[in-house]
Amino acid sequence: MALHLVIDKEKRKILIEEIKRYVKTEHNQEIGDLAAGFLLDFFIEKIGPEFYNQGVFDSYTYMNDVILDLLALQK
């Protein structure tokens, strides 16, 4: 099953500006909205699922700990 991550338009616009600012600051190059958008799409496709999976695992670990705490309340 492929993971499809969606970013709303306003957040996407903000992220594109952040990418453009990063490239300008760190690499002393200017890129346009289109190039920054392609870069954002690349990161979402290639790296996004790793962060998503880590979030799922962290949620599982947290819930497991909470369940164990709940079981400790038994008398």
C-alpha cells in the first residue's frame, strides 16, 4: 500500500518559501517556486514515509506503555 501524504495549500506555500530561503542561504543560489515545489515533492515522496512510520511506531510505544500503566491499577 502506497502512502500518500497531503499538505494543504497554505502550508505548501510556506514550505516552498523555506526551501527557497535555505537554498539561498546555504548554497548562495536562487531557485523559483517550481524548482522548490519539485524538491518538496521529492522529500515528501522519499522521506515523508520514514517520518510517518516513526510516528506510528512512537504512538504504538506510547499506547503500549499507557496500557501497561492501566493494568497496574488492577487490585
